[in-house]
Amino acid sequence: MEYTERLFVPLRWWVQATMLVATFWLALVVAVPLLAANLIVGAMAALVAAAFVRFGAFRVEVVDGQLRAGRAHLPLTYVGEVTPLDKEQTRLLAGRDANARAHLAMRPYVKRSVRVEITDPADPTPYWLISTRRPKQLAAALAGRLAR
């Protein structure tokens, strides 16, 4: 069983960024010539859009015998216990109860996650905490791949 998910930046972030850019345009249009205001705000809008697209390019996958979270990857042979977490459990494990050596593959706009125990004795990382909108499906995909 393979699993793939892309974590997009939510629509409300785009709306808020649009309002921010419009506010800057209004502030600039009264202070500088229209062409300069349009160029400055256009460049700012392009930077914000590029940042959102780049930040939203985060993928979580279970393919080819590996767990991939963003640019990090882990062979499934080193995956131990997998625990799907709800919003509150994620908040605690990413904050108060976090282990400083854990690998956090988190996005602030995704409130649920999966905790993946690492069984590699040479790796000091005790677990990965991975943001996902579908924690039960990701946990099932990892359990299905481990059962083989």
C-alpha cells in the first residue's frame, strides 16, 4: 500500500496575504508615483506567492520502501511503532512533551500528525513527528508496508 499527500498552504493564508499586499499598495500609491507603487507591490506579491508555493510543496509519502517527509527520507526497515495523533496530542508532542532530538516535519496549518518511532540503533533521533491531514491512513500505509 502506497501513500502520498501534499500539504498545501490553506486558502485563508492566501486571502490574508492578498489583503496585506493591497494594504501596502494603498500606502504606497499615495506616497510614490503609481508605476513605482505597482512595481514594488507586484514584486512583493510575487515573493509572497513564491514563498507560499515553496512552503506548500511539502509532501508526505510512503513509496519504494521509504517514508518521505519533505526532503527527509527513512527506510521502512527502521520504522517502529506508528501512532496517529489528534490535534491536542500533536500540540503537546510538538511543544511541551517534545524530545529535542526528534525530527519534526511539521506545518503550522496542519493540526494532526503521526509519530513514527525510529528503530535504527545508529540514529540518535527517537522519532519523527509528521504533519498530515490523514493520520490514520498514513499510519495504515506504514503498518501495511511493515507487515510485508
